[in-house]
Amino acid sequence: MQFLPETSVVYRKRALLEIGGLNDDERYDYSALDASMRVKAFGYDLVHEPEALCYHHFSGGLVSLFYGHCRFKKLMQT
């Protein structure tokens, strides 16, 4: 796997420490994508677990949800 979607990712603490943590710059919208690519570059494997469950609390409106979904679909097509 080249990268993990940013919606529900879990990293080992040592991997995040090794890459210098997440990019928390609010102007940068893909910090989890960036982290997964850096983790991969450091030699770690990225694994998708289809049986894992993740629940999200969303406090935005429908328009925000729609635009987020569109950004995610566009990202997955590249």
C-alpha cells in the first residue's frame, strides 16, 4: 500500500517519533497522507485492516461533509 486514507489511521508511536510527528500546520490539509508517505519512506509497512471499525463524530454541516467526500474521492483516484 502506498498511503493510507486520512479518515481513520493508527500509527505505532515509534514510527511517528521517527518521522518527526504529524504536520499540524492548519494550512496543510493532508497531514495524515503526508505522514503515511513519510512512514513508508522510513521503511515501515502500511496495512489496511478491513475488519477494523472506526466511528467519527462530525460537527460540520452537509456542505462541508460533501466537499470533504469529494476531496477524498479525488485523492483516491490519483
